[in-house]
Amino acid sequence: MTRRAVADREDVLGVLMLAPSLAYVILLVGVPFFLAILLSFSNATAGSLRFEWAGFGNYGAILGDPIFQRALRNSVVVTVGSQALVVVLATAAAQVFRATFRGKRFARFILLLPWAVPVSLAAIAWTWIFDSTFSVINWTLKAAGLLHGWLYWLGDPALALVAIIIVQAWRILPFATVIVLAGLASIPQEIVEAAIVDGAGFWRRLFQVELPLLLPVVTVAVLFGVVYTATDLGVVYILTGGGPANTTHVLPTLAFQRGILGADLGQGAAIAVFLLPFLIVVAVAMLRLARRAEVGAR
Amino acid sequence: MKRVALYAAALGFMVFAGFPFYWMLVTTFKQNRDLYVGASDVSHIPWIFNDPPTLDHVRLLFGETEFPRWVLNTLIVVVAVVVITVAVAVPAGYSLARLAGRWGERMGMGIFFTYLIPPTLLFVPFSRLVALLGLHNSLGALILIYPTMTIPFCTWLVMGFLRSVPWEIEEQAMIDGYSRLAVILRVAPRLIVPGILTVVVFTFTLVMQEFVYALTFISSVEKMTISLGVPIALVRGDVYHWGSLMAAALFTSIPLAIVYNLFIDRFIQGFTMGAVKG
């Protein structure tokens, strides 16, 4: 009888089925997360297991380090720059891909490619595209008569940042477009028709009716875009390796260089902790959106 | 006129998104003397085949590099991580959707939020943990750590998926005398199959794409996965073999692109949460 009783206890079954997932998340995400913060206050190295409290030593060291300052600035510039580009392009692309036209399925397949390809493989392809000798971009610009000198895409600090922004925008665009499309599809048709009946043209409809309604969805796209861009290691690591002369590091690549390659776990952790402000902003915004959606659903 | 603008815009987006893949394709099958002509030579058009295409780079990739080994390693990790993820995330998603009552949604969101904690924040403590467990430079490290990325998202996916499955079938089974446990074991699995398929596909794509943890934990060439080995170890001495590199990128992208096309809408439902209704 008791076995049957347990088999019908929803609370017991619920806890048992949830437990492995919860355990995995707590032990292998939660604990390491706090360990990352703890390590940032220590002088731990990869070589030995012993470590001592270092207070704000690591933070003092990196904040006074011009390479870190530059990496922090680059992280902000790349994230803001690429996401600004993505918002504009994704809104435009969604307007195109909501229409029906011949070959749309194929066009959509091509549009989605950058999201499907592994970051590291996309980055190596772009490294080849930006090659100092064989860059096909340079050839095309030269053949079109637009370029007279030469562009060393990955050899010049400013141009390298532009290249990084282009690649980040390129790889996030499909994701953002598809999310905005999903948002467009969920706008009630009556509202759009009412606007048309009232004589609103395409632009008026876009800016005064659709975009305000799309705001929550565009926000979701941007939030994920921010997380993907600010925390990405692969693009910069492969494209420039932080060079030339440490000018294009972002927080993840510098954390990797110091913490893993340089074996200074404390400093690596401290650099990575500076990703937290990006993530906290995103998490708070998401929670607000989710609450609004909950209220709206009632 | 409006149609022309539409096609022009669609074409523009296709060129921006697709041209690196076209460039992979061209590079893969070009002969070296056609490939390595400096871009300052305007008379030599790099966008087309000036010499007949060749399979040399493909032959080199499969015959003389570790690429086949990396494919095998990647598949081993994919299978192991899929098994772990399905075994852990599917029951959890069911629990949150059907058994947890009011706090299911909140709990699900809490688990989902851990998906936002990035590998680049965790790789430092993980490098310590992996060394302690003796898993450094082994596929075991990847098999242990990758589920930290798949489980949160997949738990959320399964929960959301079950919300859209009517409760009546399970209810009827209980009226017919099944215990709650029997419903879970015998009735629910059939209902969740499409959800499980999405979980498998998401896990497959994530493992194929992951780079940060692989770079942190794996140091010897024969243990690498595709996404790590191709950009890091497919370089001989200082020489990049661009033909073979692009061949590897191309052949890896194709299956992923096809899978993404089929499952994109399901993934998107997971990402947009409550922000999109309908």
C-alpha cells in the first residue's frame, strides 16, 4: 500500500525528478560561480593547490594595468557597436523576411548560416577573409576603385576592432532577425489593419504601431546578443589573439591569457568578474520583461 | 518597383550572411596557384575559379591531418552529453511543468538563468576542478562540463514544451487506474518525444560549436574536437593550409545549417520566453 502511496505523491515524485538537474546546476554552475569570485580575491596559481587571501590585490593590479583598461574599453565598444548594428539590421531584415517572395526558403537558409556555424570556424574563415596579403575585401575595394592604399585589417588596432565588430554583428544577426520575426508574427492583425484603415503608410505603421509593440522582443534579442558578444572568447582569440601589441584584447581573452596561459588564476578570475555588470544588467532586464509578460497574460 | 526593392534588400542580407560560406567553398576547391595570388593584383579575380577546381585540399584534410580523429572525438562527446542531458533535463522539465505546481515557473526561470552564466566566467575555477579530478586533457572533462550549458536550457525547453501538450491524456490514464508514477513511466514518454528530439538537437549543435572549455581543458592534438582542432591545430609549422581549413569549416557547417533550419522555431520559443505570445 505504501508503495502505491509514494507512486501517487506528486510532491515526492516532483522533487525526485527535479533533483539531478538541480544538483548539476548547483554543483557545477553555482559552486564554480562563487569559486570564481573567491579566487579573484586570492593569489592562487595553477601550479599549486595552496592559495592565500589576497584581498583586493588582484583588483588593484588589473585596474592600474593599461592592458586591462584597454580590454575593458574594447569589450564595451565591441558589445555596444555590434548590438547597435544588429538592432538596425535585424529590424530591417525582419521587414524583408516577413514578406512572401520567390526563393524565400533558400534566402532564409542562407541568412541563418552564420548562427549555425561554430564560432571558432566562422572566426577562422574571417581570419582568411581579412588576411593581410590575400584579403578578398581589399581586392574587391581595389577592383571597384575605392581603395588606393592597403587595409591591414588585423594588423591595425582600430581596423581590427572594426573587423571584430563586423564579425560579432554578422554572427548575431540571424538570431536577432528570427526573434524579431517571431515578434512580428505575434502582433494582432487587427491592430495593423486598423492602422491601415486609418491611413497610416508603411513608415508610420513601422515606427508608431509596430516598433513600440515589438520593443519587448527586440529587447530580448539585444539582451542575448549582449551576453553572447560580451562573454565571447573565440572571435577575438582567433582573429587577433589580442594583438597587435595587446591592443584588441577583450575581457574574456585577457582573462584567458592571464588565468590559464599565465597560470595566475587569481588575476584571471578578477578580470572575468568584470563580465558580471554586463550579465546583471541583462538578468534584471529579463526578469522585468518576464514579469510584464506575466501581468499582460492575465 | 516595391518588389524590386524587396528583392534587392533580401539579396543584400543574403550576401552579407552568406559570403564567408561562398568564400569557404571557393577556397576549398581552388588550386594553390589560383588561391595564393596577392589581392593587390587586380587583374586576377579571386571570386571565381581561374584554374580547374581540385580535390587536393579535401584529400589532405581527410588523409594527412587529425581531422577524422577530431570528428570521432566530437561524436563521442556528443553522444555522452546527449545521454546525460536527456536523462537529467527531461524529468526535470516534466517535474516543473506537471508536478511542481505554482513554484514550477519560478524554479524553471531560476534554472534557465544559469544558462546566462558564461564559460568565460567559469573557466578559471573549472580549470582547477578539472585538474583536481584528474580529467585534464581528456574528453571526460568536456563530457562532465558541457551539460552545465545544456541542462538549464533544455530543462526550460521541455517545461515550455509540456505546457503546450494537453493534460487530458495523462488525466484519462489516471482515471483508468494508472498511478501517477505509471503515467510518468508509460504515458508521458510518448507525449514528450518531440520535446526530447529538440533537446537532442540543441545538445548536438551546442557540443559542435563549443570552443572555450575545449580550449581550456584539451592540450594534445589527438584529444581535440572539431571546433578546437581546426582553428588551433590545423596549422603546420607557421603555414596555414587555407584550402584544408576552409574545407573543414565547410563540411562542419553543412549538417549544422540543415539541422538549424529544421529546429529554429523550437529554439526561438525557448529564447523568447513570455515576451512573445501566440
